[in-house]
Amino acid sequence: MKRFRRHGQESQRDRLKQELFQFNKTVEHGFPHQPSALGYSPSLQLLAIGTRSGAIKLYGAPGVEFMGLHDENAAVTQVHFLPHQVELVTLLDDNSLHMWTLKAHTGLSELLEIGRFTLTGPPGAPPSVTRVTAVLAHSSGELLLLGTEGGHVFIVEVPGFRELEERNISLDQVASSVPDDYFGRRNLEHVEALQENPVNPNQVVIGYGRGLMVIWDLEKQSAVQHIPATQQLESVWWTEDGDYLLSSHSDGSYCRWMVSGVDVNEEEEKSDIPYGHFPCKAISKIIQLPTEEGPPFLLFSGGMPRASYGDRHCITVIHGKTHVALDFTSRIIDFFAIRDGPQHTGDPSALVVLVEEELVVIDLLTEGWPVIQTPYLVPLHSSAITCSHHVSAIPLKLWERVLAVGDLQSTHYSKKPWPITGGQNLAPDPPQRDLLLTGHEDGTVRFWDASGVCLYPMYKLSSAGVFHTDADPNDNMNQGTEGEWPPFRKVGCFDPYSDDPRLGVQKIHLCKYSGYLTVAGTAGQILMLELNDEAAEQTVEAKVVDLLQGQEGFRWKGHTQLDVREEPVLFPPGFQPFALVQCQPPAVVTALTLHSEWKLVAFGTSHGFGLYDYQQKNNVLIKCTLNPSDQLAMEGPLSRVKSIKKSLRQSFRRIRRSRVSLRKHHVTNSNKLQEANARLEAELAEMELAPVQRKIEARSSDDSFTGLVRTIYFADTFLSDSSHNTPSLWAGTNGGCVFAYMLRLPPVEHRAEEPVTAQPAKEIQLMHRAPVVGIVVLDGHGAPLPEPLEVAHDLARSPDLQGSHHLLVISEEQFKVFTLPKVSAKMKLKLTAVDGSRVRRVGVSWFGSSRSEDYGESGLVVLTNQGDVHVVSLPNVKMQVHYPCVRREDVSGIASCVFTKHGQGFYLISPSEFERFSVSTRCVVEPRSLVEVPLHSSTQRRPQPDGASSAHRNARQDSEDAEVLEEIQKSLEGDQTSILENNVKSAVA
């Protein structure tokens, strides 16, 4: 009987787990790391980005997102949509071709790989014969033309990837038709470009690397015209009327050629070098688009004077007398233009540019060609991310105020709507408004709308204005001057430089009810800020906190503190600083919390912790936790790595201030700098926070950084006796020590005059001295205490102050529950120690049931150094579920993780991307999108070359009919299936 009951209890527990917990990686926010290819479908209105790691990502209207990953660990070099279809083809640098489709399933589309293909040459042929260099997706939607390094063009049927050997265009066929005098100087070399005639799908132009262009008739399988350009070819563009070809070349020139069916003499070549007289870099791509009433748009990338501006990453836009060189801060991958009109044949409306670190969209219809704000693919890493903070369920009033001050910062953006509108976003509206705050190396805090699939930028706060920094306000090398040539205009927001590494934001805490924000930095600075809808000029005075408390024999060897501006500073509308605490020594702030109801902020560093009354602007408490033997804490946590960072920054500052060719390799090095910063931040986190991975055993009190404050916590609980609750402050250190202080707050009517006092109440030393990473007080019902002001706003139940409270201390190695006020151990849960697991991140979350709206449980969400996510029940600290989440080698990803209050989490999978995941069955944010086959493909006959295989067309029709039949068959039931099936077959036939 007992065994049966235990089994019943276990099955009930398992059922509850299924209703509460489920692990999913749901969506990736930010900008793809190391993009390598760009594609666009005008008919689907979808954008595709391929990366060096083999990922393929599709984006349409905001919220419409798809992701696929090639099995091969190879870079995506080209992406091509099949015209008027939901298929696309990718080419990898291992020379494999892959077919993908957006298949609808249960009312939603998913991106699936449906085929792969690699060209095979004749036996004994060198690899260059089949090495694909150019791909053309023919307008018929049934053919791919593949130009190769060996100069051949292979023709392949899709979607089946069947090579049509009889229609291939061999190098010998082309060479036999080329005028003899051309071969006196050069061979044909590889196929650089393939373009289809916009008005005659039977004609394609084959552009060879050495310059020759051949117009080939696919039906007659012969050359129509030869265009013998003399410069190395980079790209080809066929004008919309079919009358002209544009070719761009390696010497910075482009040429216009008439398509007449008659061979062109070299003398007829009309060459233009836009930035010439001196040697120029190659024009890598050129396009020309007509307008209904005015001159055409000419757009090309590259072509800059080699000596003066060879390091610039530019796209030139010329329209009539308007000529602008758009200057980007990282290397250009590719670009395309979006056109207006029902068939996307109207005037160019937007220029979409993919550069290495961001996506920039230019409005071509508005005067001045402003940038359109992107609703997704925003470069989170425009300055390197140093910390994150998530706030759930933002009140509407605060949300609207943040949006309003953010809009004031966005006046330079175009008012036009986002031009990429493909697919339907079928995800339900977010149940609440969520904010993700990211702190950055340049001292900024950025507010993101994290409610839904798109991580949308709302507002940017800069803390640099409070301090004197190394920045030169006149130092803007891209500022164009009147009459400058080339006419540069800086675009994009990626700027990896930090004027001073001490500005880096390390901790953030926002109170969503009061609008107070506290931001702590690398040099021991803690700023208190309040949201103000109007600009204000004010002085921010610093209150110094000496955490060493007069201990002798120690000398700080790290960086100096930031110099505070003594004169008044004009702060724009938004969060404005009104108080500043400066820790001495100016070490990194490692813990921070805010209690807006008590008007207190608490903070910790590697030397101790303090409590500050921001209403009276007074220090309440200063406690030194430094171990006398801990010399490493006096060197400053950046001392091991700051020399390389400092030298890198000094080098880049010199480069920035140079207005001549010293900017060589500017972005390459900026990428290296950012990667170095990410590695160094991860090393710092590991150095400060990670113990040696081993079985649990007592640690020596002589270990380095034992005094480093890891967590700090406010609680209204029982400290002196079980009948009187009192405000308290708790701090946990790297050496396994927990300090508790009883706080005395004056009555509300005297709060502004009478001082807040703190007196030591408890001190707990964990037996194994494992670092304390979290502290939670549980009320008489076993529930975590509510946030400050949460009860006052009727958003949480008042804590139970009748029963006994419990203190939960989370160390890296175990979860231990103590009774309050006696602080006697009650229960504990040891994390798996044998395999080296250590708690790295912890948060309290609410898990709602997927079956019952009224039922839910609180639990601890834990991320370990193995990359596993665990859920631990409260108050009985039992392991509920655990899932693998982050690769254990990804130290920076684990260190960047932040949990939400409803069972979700974010962590950095690259310097520019957050992976979002959920452990909750009820709270999941993920793309739910549908992309339908364009109407054009089913209602109109697609243009085809006359030589297209009729057998293939019939086979394709049979395939489509079979799919229709299959769908009908699925809906049939009972014994009538076979009768109806025969009827349907006869109808189809």
C-alpha cells in the first residue's frame, strides 16, 4: 500500500512538472554574428542573412522570423530566392548547394532544408571546374545557372537538383565564338557574374573575371553578343529595359554597354571613374534603377581613392544632381534596393545595406535620405555589452514615459514605415510589458522592449556626461564639410570605441514603480537617477565611501576614479542623475540593489559593502570585508588585463584623431578590440567568480577575493525576535560569509530629517566557505518576499508576518535554509559536486500551470558553470527539473545570463546576439509566422526559356497535383476513403 501511494505521489509530481516546466530555446535577439551573405525576395518581401557559422535567418514584417542551420560547419557565401516561390538556395564555401523551403504546418510556416547538391565534374577534372563562383536563379523558377572557377556554366533543374548536361555552357563553346584577337591578351578566367535579361528570359550575360562579357541565348545555345571589357570584372547589371549592361571593375571604373546583338569594339567602351584621377579601389557591385518621372538611381559599393580613403566602407548613391557617399563603420557584405508598386517595379523606396556589424536601411523617398529605424537586427553591441537587467510587467505610465523620452532621441530617423513586410505574424499579443536593460562599455544603458519576438530599442541613457573623460567633443572624423569630395555621410550606429574603460556599466537596478534607477560602474561609481520628462541643468555631487575603513598596509594599484564635473551639466529628458556615490578604492561594483520604498541603495565591491540614503544623500553603513592576506584585491581586478586594453584603446584613439590614412584597417582592428574585450570580460568574470572545479571541500580563508561581495539583499523580516519584524540588509561574500544588519527607519513624516541607522545583527559563516551567490527570505507561507512598493500597488499579496520566516542562502555549491530569527539550519540541497557543477546565476521565478489559470508555484531558476538550467522548488528546496542550455565552454555566455520573473532567460551567444529561452510551459515568447506562396506563382504562367523541359513541367504539375490529393486524402474518414480517392484521381486527371 505504501509503495502504491509513493508511486502515485511520484506520478502526480511528474504530471505537475509537465504542467509547469518545459524547456525551449525560443528566439534569437540582435544582429547575427559574422554575417556573410544577403538575399531578398521582392515577391515574398523577405530578407535572408547567411553567416560564417552556417546559419540562415529570414526576416519579414516585425515578428516574422525563421532560422535554419546547415549541418556542415561552413560559411554561407550566397543566398538566392527562387522567383515567386517559397524556396531559396544557399551556397556554402565547401561548394555545396542547399535548397530550403517555408513549409506550412498546422497553420504556421517553418524553414526546412529539402535538398543538397554538389557539382561533380568529369573524372580526373581539377576541382576548379566545378567550384561555383556565381549563381543565377532563373525567373522560370525551375533552373539554376551555376558559373564556376573553371569558366563553365552548369544548368541545374530545381527543386530536384538534376543537372541538365545537354544544356550546360562549356568554356570551349564560349571560347570558340570569341573574336580571335581577344585571346592574344588574356584568357577567359572564372565566371564572375551571371545576369538574366529582364525582358527576355532566354538571354543571360556571362561575365568572366578578365573582363569579357558574353550574352548567351539559352534556347539556341549560342552566343548573341560579345563585350570585351579591358579591366578585371567585379559585377554586371542589366538595366530594366534590357537595352544596356553596366559593368564595374577592379580599377574603380564602371562602363555602360549597349545591348544590340552586334559585337562591341573596345573603342566603344564608355568608362567612368567616379572618384578618379588617382588610383581607386574596385567597385564591387553596381545597380541602376529607373524612376517614373526623373533620372535613374545609380548605386555602387567601393570605388574610393586608394591612398586617401582606401579604408572607407562606402556605398555611393547618385540621383540626378544629388551625390552622396554613405560611409559605414564596418565592411559591406551586400546591398539591394526595395521598389514601390504592386509588382515591385516602381520607384526605388529604400536601400538595404548589410555590413559586418549592422543592417542599415536608407529611405530614398524622403529628402536627405534619412535612415529608417530597424525593428529587429539592431546591433546590441554598438558598444560592447557589460551587463544586463530584466524587469517584468512594467506599469503603463512608466512605459509611456520611457517611450516618450526615447522618441525625442529618434527625431533624425525617417518617419516611413519599415519596408520589409513579408509574412504574417500570428503570435499572440504579449501578456505584459517587459524591459531588458543592457549596460555597455561606453557608460550607456539601453532600454529594450523585450515583450515580444522583436527586441526593439526604446531609449538610450548615457552616464558619461557626469564625468570628465578622454573624449574630444570635436573628434568626429566623418563629419562632412561643405564641398568635400568625396561627399561622405556617416551612417549606422555601430561604434565599438570606449572613450574611457572606467565608464563601463557593471550593475543596473530599476524600480518600475517609482521610476528610480541606479547604475554602477567599473571605477566604483554608483549613480542614482530619476525619470524626468523635461531637460534639467544640475550639478551632481559625489559622496565618497572609504570601504577600507582605515586599514593600513594596503595600497590600491588599480585604475583611478573618474573625475566628476564640478560645473552644472544640462541633462536631456529621461533618466537624470541626482546623486553619486564613489567607492574608495575605485574597484568594480560587484553587487547592487535598490529599495525605493525606504529610499536606500546598497552596493558591494571586492573590499566591502555600503548603504546609502539617497533621500538625505548620506552614507548609512560602511563595512570592510577585505581579508588582510588578500593582496590580489588591492591590485584591482583589471590589473591583469588592463595593460593590453589600455594599449589597444590608446592606439585606437590615435587612429580616431588622425584625419589622414592612419585609419587603415580601422574596422578590422575594431572587431579585434571588441573580441578582445569580450574575452577579457569573460576572463575577469571567471577570475573573480569561479572557484576551482572540484568536490566540495572546505576552502582556505586565504583564498583570493574572499571579501568580494557577490550579492546584496533587502528584507523586512524577523532578526531580533519572532514577534517584531524589521527592515534589514543582507550581504554575501566570496568567502562564504553572510552579514545581516538591522535597519531603523524614521517615521514617514520625519524621514527627510532623522537619519537612517544600521546595526549588525547576524553573521553566518558557511562551513565550506563557498561563495554566496544569492539570498532570499521566505515568508510564513514559504513565498519569497515581494518587491518594494509591489504590495502598495496591489500587484502582490502582503507577506505573511505571523508565521516563522526562513532564510535561503544560495552558495555556489548548495542551497541552505535557516530559520529566522534564530538562524539555525533547517534543510539543504547539495548541487552535484562530483562533476564540478557550481551555481553561476540564480533568480526567483513564478511558474504558472499550462492547464489551470489559477495554479502556479514559485521556484529558483539556476544556471551552473556546466551550462545546465535547474529549477529548485520553494520552500522545500527540492530539485524539480534540469535541462542543458549553454555550452559549458561558453564562459561569457554563462556569465551574461539573466532570468525573468516568469521563467524565461537571456544569454549572449555572441557579442551581438541574445538567445532567449523559457523553462515555463505558460510563458513562452517565440515567432509564430505564416508565409504563403505568392499569388503571382499560381495565377500567372511564369516566364520560361523556350528550351525548358516540358517533361519537367509536367512532372512538376503532377507533383503539385499529388500534394493537393494528399491534403484531400488526409481529410477523408471511414470506408468512403477509397471511393472518394478514385473520384479525386479522375478529377485531377
